[in-house]
Amino acid sequence: MDREMNTLYDVQQLLKQFGVYVYVGKRMWDIELIALELDNLYKSGVVEKDLYLRAKIVLRHEHRFEEENERYK
């Protein structure tokens, strides 16, 4: 399962393949819930380690970006 994993949208599309749709209403909360769902998929053995790690990097980057944006509001 070799796929591009560069954006939050890419991670959302990955979760969608497993019937997981996340929308809480606040982007920061969405990112955090997506990370939890991704962890569960990995622990269940349905997502490969390489793909999981690449997705986690994207989520970490997006989370940090949101933290910076909130700091300057």
C-alpha cells in the first residue's frame, strides 16, 4: 500500500477507506481525533507501519501549524 501522504486530506482519505469519517468542527480537534483513529487502525494491524508513520508525521506537522495559528490570534 504505497501512497502519497503529504497533507491532512491524504490522511483523511486513508481513514475513509476504512469507513472512518472525522468532523468535529474545529480543525485542531479533528487532527487530534484523526490521530487517535489512525493509532487504532495501526494497532488493529490494518495499516502498515511505514504508512502509519508517514501519516503521523503529517498530523504532527498540521497540529503544530494549528498551535502556531492559535498563538497569533
